[in-house]
Amino acid sequence: MLEPDFALMSAPQRLGVMALALGGGATLAFVGTFAHQSLPPVGVAIALATVGVYIIGLRAWGGVRTPAAAGSVGAAVVIGPLASVTGGSVLIPANTVGYAWLIGITAIVFIALAWPHVQRSHEHAGDTMESTPDAASPADSTSR
């Protein structure tokens, strides 16, 4: 079985990846929070797509949930305090686009973290134990 990249790293490398994933998630959520109201239907779609590609990319790259969870925590650290204000805030107002931003990013994080790990098959046609006509014994090759 081929292990994912994250599982092959040493402990300091894993901590570094998690710190970068946390910072990246926080940065994208920060920028998305400012940008989602820019062009009402398109701004929130671009912001959600950006965060979604980042979180799903971390999940696919690492093969485990840890990098994606770190990126999700980074996004939650930025968005959480702004979303807890009653009646909305200046950055995330209580309107349709603001709710789309909050509900959309929550759905993306939930789906990315809940998605099951899919085992990839790395078998090649030549990896069988059966002999092929090309794999003749050395004695056969000398008689030619």
C-alpha cells in the first residue's frame, strides 16, 4: 500500500505543514470575508470556490484529514468571531450573501472532512506472477 505524503513526513515536518495549512486557511477566509460582498452573486461564489479548492486540495494531497482539518480551523478562527455577532457585522452582514458565505464555507468544510478515504489501486499489467512470452528463460534467449 502506498502511504500518503503526510504520513511519510517526520513530526517537525508534519507540524510545519499543519502550521502552513492553518495560516493558509485563515488567510483565504480573511480575504474571502472581505471579498464575498464585492459582486453579490459572483463574489461569494469565487470566495467559496477558493476556500473549497484549498480545503479539498489539502484533503486530497495529504490522504488524511489532518492538513484539511488544520486549514478548516484556520478559516474558523477568522470567521467564527465575525459570525457570532447578533444581527450580523460590518464584514459579514445578515443578508443573503452573508448567510451564503457562512453556510457555504461550513458545508465545504464538512464535506471535505467527512469524505471517506479512497484507496487507489497501483497495479500495473506487468505486476502479475504469470509468465509472459517476453519473459522467456535465459536459456531460451541464448538459443536464438
